[in-house]
Amino acid sequence: MAFDAGMLACTLCELKKTALGARIEKVYQPERDEILLQMRSFEGGKRLLINAGSGNPRIGFTDAPKENPQNPPMFCMLLRKYLQGAKLSEITQAPFDRVAFLGFDTRDEMGFECRRYLIAELMGKYSNLIFADEQKKIITALRTTDFSLDSLRQLLPGMVYTLPPAQNKDDPLTVTEERFLSLLREAPEERGADKWIVGSFMGMAPVVAREIVFRATGHTDTPVRYCFADDLWREFSAVTERIRSEAFEPCLILADGKPVEYSFLPLSQYGGAECRFMKGAGALFDAYFETRDKEQRVHQRAQDILRLLTNAESRIRKKLEIQRIELAECEKGVEYKKYGDLITANIYRLSRGDTRVLFDDYDNMREDGSFPQIEVTLDNRLSPAANAQRYYKRYNKAKNAKVELSRQIELGENELAYLYTVFEALTRAEGPADLLEIRDELYRSGYASRMKNYSVPKAHKPQVIQFRTPDGMRVLCGKNNVQNEYITHKLAEKHDYWFHAKNTPGSHVLLVTEGKEPTDLDFTTAAEIAAHYSKAEGANIAVDYLLAKHVKKPAGGKPGLVIYHTNWTAYVTPDKDRIAALRIGK
């Protein structure tokens, strides 16, 4: 991993320049193994991120948005108790190791001034975060260990903190030229020089070792036997001197626009790859891990949206079931009117106190000319006329309820159909920005009360998917309803063509003509994209298409809802790999 002792020294150097003396305002724990310290210094507000995860451990300032759990973990609550209001007064590093000590001046339970330490061990799968008092006695740890887990060191509350066991390696910052050359002479001649550096000196990442060898020999995998000792020492000492003098130059290596490596010094071993210098270690980590961890974050962050949608679907289905039962009951309203008519027609035969009476059903005459009998229940407390009015009222109530229930059922079915479009959009989300748009869409669609700790994001331009047809025309595709609306009602021109899978949730697709006449292949390609980015499956998928100017949004419609009447329909079978090859701006 690229986060070695040199990278940690670079990060702590940045912290010392900007964070010493800063006050801790808030403490958050957005992830299980991640702490975020909101602090304020003379330079303004800063957010210090400490990630003690096994995959991407690091420490540094961050501007990346972080979502915090509704109920903070106990580790976070304990840090809040001791660190909120504390001043960061000490930043040190263990002798060229990936262990950082952050000392805070605060007050104890009795109000006396004291110092507390936050110790970050950033060692891959052995990473940990320890909170200790001024004697380095452990108060708590993110991961406690006993002898059953680690036979060399225990991390338990009440024990004095000790550094991880020392490795049988030399400190590169203190090693002399004589010692370096002596170790080099003893190294196996066929062993790669980069592997020898990593195995002989503590705190050196493989990427830094390869860079030293590359600068000395022109190759990254040069064996020891082909290395000139003086050249290797020259480049090795240049790197260690850069660390001692704090002459750091954080850089990010990008291949095809994607971050592939980072370091605290310029990397020349990647040849034609782009080497982008960053303003600081914090900006470097944001740029590198924001892309690298995208899929993992999308999966984690989508859980609350999925839960919201699932609960909403269950609630609407249950409500619709009840409403349909009530609607069936409303069909009895016709009988209530009939009872009222029979009571009115035979009112001369009735008297107050009657509870049950039989009437001839004149609407259903038998073949022999007789009429079946209908038994009607009366309220003996009411007069015959009042009983008739009672049935008329029940009839009117059922009639009005039928109209309202029909309307409510239609609204519920429309909302259910809308939720299915959001479910479909969730499967197409590619990053936090897409999830943010889905959250905003749900917020604007009336789900704000069910979205805890949601804040309305700043307005931004949706990033839609773009394709290029074999004949050169551009095709735009939305991944969610916000992007669908943006494509259909903001980007579409009157000569562009609009596509959507028929009668199924899916993306809005726009064939941008720029005033030119599309070819048959352009139409087919756009239709295949619309079919691929929809819920439809199989072959011969029906896709509606028409000029975009004929697509309208109904008044008060939810995001992504449109209506159209004049359209053509194409039947296509999309090829996933071919569509992926046409995508641009990945």
C-alpha cells in the first residue's frame, strides 16, 4: 500500500502547519472504522479524517461529504465526552513508523486540566485507533485485543500503550552510507532491488522502493546484481532527505483519468501516465479514495434509500388492499337506495317500533308472475320516514366514498409505479452523486419526513450518461428521474428524438441530432440503449420514440413523469457489451 511512514510524515507535516492549536468542535464516526474531527483554527474550519480500516487506512484533512449514523457508536460518544472543546497541542510520529500521536489539552471529569492522546495505527489489516490518557494508559480502543488474538501485545482498557513489535529492519532516516552499502553487499544478487529495500528498511512502501530503483537504474524490477551501489544510495538518500527536510510534493498518478497510485514525492516510473501534483495530502486522499472506494460507498449509502423505498412500497400495497376492500363494500350502496325506495313506497303499512319488514321485490319478477320477498331491517326508535332517510344517507355516503376511493386507489397505483422507477434508478446508480440526486428527488416528491438528517444539496448540473452511435451522433441517457427530467425538459431541442421502453420503468434517452437527419442505425442504437437501461428483459423489447418537442410533463407530476400521444414503436434486442463500447466520458 502507498500509505507508508513517508506518506504519514507528509500528512503530519500538513497538520502541524494548519491544525496545531485548533479547537475540536464536533466528533463524528461516519463509518465503523472512521473518525471525523471537526476543528477550528486561525485558518478557519477543518475536518480531520482518521480511517483505521483494513483496506484504506489514512489520516488527513478532507472535504468529502460524510454521512453520519443517526445513533453514534459508543466509541464516538466517548471521544465526544473528552475531546469536544479540546485543543490539539501535540502531533508526533513513532520513529519512521505508521503510528501517529495526537495530543489534546482538555479537562478531566473533575474539571482539572489534562492531556489525552488519540493514537492512530495505520498498518493495513492491523490498523487501529486508541484513546489514552496522559500516561498513555488506554481508555478505550476501536479494536481491543488480548493474548487470544495477539500473543505479542495486548490492547485493553487500563493497560499502558506500547508500540507494535519492532521489525528487524533499519530506520531509513538514520542509516549511514556505510551501513546501507554493507546491507546491499549481503543481499542476494538475483533479488529485486525494490524488494530488498522494502525488506531491509522500515516504513518504505513498495511504490517508493520502485521509484528509487527506477531513478537509479531506469527500471523498477532491476535485480541487486545489476545495480550500481553509489547510484542506488544517491537516490535512496535523496528520498530520505526529502522526508527529513519536509520537502513533500504530494502527487497523484492517473491512467485513463482514473487514480492508480499516489505518493509524497513525484513518481516517474509510470512513464506516460499523468502525474498530478496536489495542494496537500488531504486533497490527494480525497481525489484518490473518492474514486477508488466509489462502489463500496454506493452500496453502503444506498441501504437507507432501499429501506425507505421498501417500507414505502409495503405501506402503499397495504393501503391499496384496504381501499379495494372498502370499494367493494361501496357496491352495497345500490341496495341501500333500494331499501329506502321500498320503505317510502310502503310507508302506509309501517309504524314506529317495527324492526323487520318484508317487501315485494318488484324489480325481479319470477316467471309465474310473483315477486320475491326482501327483508329490510328497521330501527325501532325511528319513524318509517326517518328509516328511509337513514338508508338514503348510507347510499349517498357509499356513492361519495366510491368516487373518493377510486381516486385514492389511482393515486396509490401511480405512486407505486413511481417507486418502481426509483427502484430501477437505484440499480443504475454509479456513485454518490447519483444517490444524492435520488435522495433529492425523494425529498422533493414528499418523502422528507422519512429521510432522517437530510439536508437539501446545492444546485448542480446532473451528470448524465453519454454515448456515441457508430454513425457519430450523440445519445444522452438518464440514470434516475432527476437526470431524466434534465434530459427531456432542459437539454432536448425540437429536432431531437426521445426514446423510452414501452410501459415499463426505464431511462429517458435522447438522440441529439443537431439539426441533422439520423440514420436507421442511429435510431436503432438509441432504441437499444433505452431498452438496455430499463426494467424490460429478453428479446424484441418495445421502445417508443418520437420528437422530443411532443413529450410533455403533466401538471403536478412527479419527477420523470411524462405524457405523449403521437409516437412510433421499435422492437430491439440490446447487446450489453456493444452498448458499453459506445459509451463516452466514463
